Amino acid sequence: MKEPGELRTPVGSAISDPEKESMALSALYIAQEQHGKLTPEIIERVAQRMGMQPGEVFSIASFYTLFRTRPAGRFIIQVCDGLSCYLCDGADRIAEYVGAKLNLKPGETSADGRFSLEMVQCLASCGTAPAMRVNDQLYENLTPAGIDAIIERLLGEV
Amino acid sequence: MSAWTPVLLTRVNHPNSEKISSYLEHGGYTALRKALSMAPSQIIAEVKASGLRGRGGAGFPTGVKWDFIPKDAPVKYLAVNTDEGEPGTFKDRLIVERDPHAILEGVIIAAYAIGAHRAFVYIRGEFFLGVKRWIKAIADAYQHGFLGKNILGSGFDLDVSVHRGAGAYICGEETAMIESLEGRRGEPRRKPPYPANVGLWGQPTLVQNVETLVNIPVIVSRGAAWYASIGTEQSKGPKIFCVSGHVNRPGNYELPLGTPLREIIYEHAGGVRMGRQVKAIVPGGASTPILRADKLDVPMAFETLQAAGSALGTGAVIVMDETTDMVEVIRRTTSFFVHESCSRCTPCRLGGRRLLDTLERIAAGSGGARDLVRLEELARGISGNTFCPMGTGMCEPVTSGLERFRDEFESRVTAR
């Protein structure tokens, strides 16, 4: 029996999938965690480890929105642009509020590289709208005061 | 209002409900013991008799799908679709985060029934907590002997692993999900062959949604006859309705299929905010046709929603009050689908882009009457002409909106 811990093993001999290629997404995640973004050099290294062509790996990376080929801030603020968030005074309004505080527009990264602001597709938080994510943390039932507190904490962390 | 005692969302509000100790305390894995004492064919017969239909959107009869998996195939796979991305839908995320063992129990029973020894969980990359909960649940299940070799002494073996998606709505479509699991771009495959015959790595594969799977232990425990006594003629069992938008108490509500939309909105979700009137309802997630308030008495079931000019979809009810700008709602929804198009086939890629351009022109007040005709023509050209169902899904809000909220579109183009 495989050890449960190996379930997270992304690349290497312990792979239990029938084909090694199925670990391409996991490998890209790991590379992105280590290097912040997937530059052509990083893509090439992933390709080498996976025994794939760099073009193949780039094609995969470019398909999925969570893979970044361009640099992003240390804190990536992703505002849910879903219909339910829009109906609950979220989406654009949250982006405007956050953007005004950080002097950013959606799609921009601050000059000091601390913050990126993005609009993202429905985060499945419609029952607790409006919602946004900061890196891997989800924030729901957002209010102006709540956002103020989140941003203040992030500013303190830098 | 019928009193319904939940059977699916019974544990999600308990503290530590995600832990295996909590699941076992609340009767968890007893259905698995019962299932392992049954013949696989008996379980399939039971699921067929229950009338359960898939909860991921398409509503295909679950037991029939299980029966499609060739009995004599040497290698078979089970894939768990945790790629919940249909706007308005937030039930699977709740179950994964708060009750992952209920899904896993369904996974093990389903795998045993079809004879699969390998299962893959595919989860949305954004569900970070869900990923952690899935991995922990699987690890604990191994330690308790619910996974691995010779499960509970039955001689049945099953291994399960978790694969993280990376932000692509289309991967909720089963063949796109299979492509992504194999480590490629999530572009849908041609059907037929269906995954039941040719799925992961060319092997027979059962793809099942999270909510569908949590129904399985309930059916095994309580029996198909009990399950089939709930719901309507063609829609059996309980359903988790995700209610959001302009309601006072948005949330997940487990109710029997066939519960009227009005009851869901007014009695369970607390009615419309500030006492306003309902103007429009999306009954089953963003790709289902939008309904007007005159359909509030429709029972929420597959056949009744179809008769009312929409679909049950994922059971995601988005409520919009009288202040809602329907042109903007439809523009936003179309923008979502255009962004999520995998761009493989032309009607979806280019047609979608032109739909959005036209809607943006109308929303900005610079559209002409010709643009309304153009929307209809584009929708006719896309709907049914794409590789996967997304093209049709993309058009549903537009065509239903044009038909049912025509005055808003007309006032927007004539008012310029």
C-alpha cells in the first residue's frame, strides 16, 4: 500500500498514476510556489523533469488562469466577479474600494511589488457574497470595515 | 410548507465535522460496511431503483451510468468532479470543506460497485481549504482501513489521490476534466465514445459529481424504496439548493426535489431583501435560462423546470429583485462564458466574442435595433453547434433574456 503522504508527491519515483504526464499541473504549481512565476527558464526546467517538450508545458501553463507567466505582487487580491457578488454590491464595487485604498486598478501590480489586484470568476461563495481571495485565503461577507481591516493587516505584514 | 429533515447536510454545522472521528460518531462508514456485504450488481440495482440522477447539472440517471461501465474490463477508474465553477453554485465546496468523508464513503461504494481500484479527485485550484480537507480525509481513511488493500476485510482494494485544477471552468465538463487529469489543456473530447467506455488513459471511467456521491451512502443505508418515495415522478430524492442574490437568508438548503421555487425563496431563504418584488430568477446556475417572476410556483425538478422553459442544472437559484438591470446581468454572464471558452471551436470562440461585443454596445447605450436581431442570429449560430455543451449554455441567458425581458433591451437601444 502506498503511504498516504505520497499522495502529495508531485514528481518522482513514487508517482502512482498510470502516466507521469498527469503530474504536469502539480509540477507547475510547485515551480510557481518556488519561483513566484513561470518564466521560460522555469518552464524549461519543468519540461526537463517531466520528460516533455518546453512548448508542451507552456501550452498547459497558458491554458489555466492560476498559472502566472508574468510577475505578480506578494499579495494577490482576487475579487470575485460573479453574478451573485455583483447583485450583493460586490465585484466592481469591491474592486473600486480596494483599488482606491491601494491606488490600483484591476490587472495592475503596485510599483513596490507588494499588491496585485485582479477580477476572478465565481469563487463559489455566492451564499456569503461579496467575496475575495488574498493569495490562498478566502474572505466572505465583505464590508468596507472588513476590507479596511484586511488591508491594514497585509500592510503590517510587509 | 413540507417539513423536511435533512439527510445530506446533517453534519456540516457540527464543530470539527470534517474530522473522521466526528464522521464516525455520527454513523459514518456504516453504509460502506453494508455495501461491502452486498454484491456489486445488487448495489447498482439499488442505485438504479432509487431514481437518483446526477447533481452536477446534466441529471443523467446515476445507476444507469454505473451499469454502462463494462463489467469485464480489467482496468477501470472513478473520477470525482469537485470542480464546482458554475456561477451561483456553492454546495460542493461546503460538502468538501465540512463533510469530506461523506463524499469519500460514496466514492468507495461507487468504486466497489463498478469494480474500480483507483479513484482520482479533481478539485478546483481555488478551493485551497477544500484541497487540504480532501487530502486529510483520504489520509485518515487509509489509517482506518477504509482505503488501501483489503478494505474492512472485504478483499476489495482502492487507492485515491487528489489532483488540483488550475482555474478553468471548462474542466467541470467530464471529458475536459479527464484531459486535465491526464496533465493536458482542459479541452473537451468528442463524445461518443463516452468516458464509461473510453475515459482516463483510454480506460472505462465513471465521472461523478460530489453531491451525487453523498447521496450514495444514504441510498445504501435507507434503501432505494425510501429514496424513491421522495421527490416527483422523474426527480427523486433530496437536492441541495444554493440560494443567492437578493434574498434575506442566502445559503444552501436541502429540500426534496419538487419543492416550489416560491417556497425556497420565501420560506427558506427569508424572502427578497427590503420587501421588494422578484423580477427574475436563474434557477440552476448561470447556464440555465432566466425565468420571470410569473414562474415562481414551478416545482424545482428536472421535468417541471424544463416545461417552464429552463433547467434544474446544479440547483443554484439566483434571485434578482425589481431594481435589477437585466441587460447588465446578461452582459456579465456572457462575459464569464467568453472568458471561460477554451477557444477550441469557432462558434464558441468567435461567436461568443461577438455576442459580448454586441451586449456591451447595448449596455453602453450605443446599440441599435439591429443589434437585437444580431444577438438572436449569433445565438442560433452557436447553440448546438459547438464541440461541448458550453456553447449552448453560453446562449441560454441571452436568448431567454431577449425573450423574457425584451422591453429592457428595446428601451436600451431606442433610448440613445
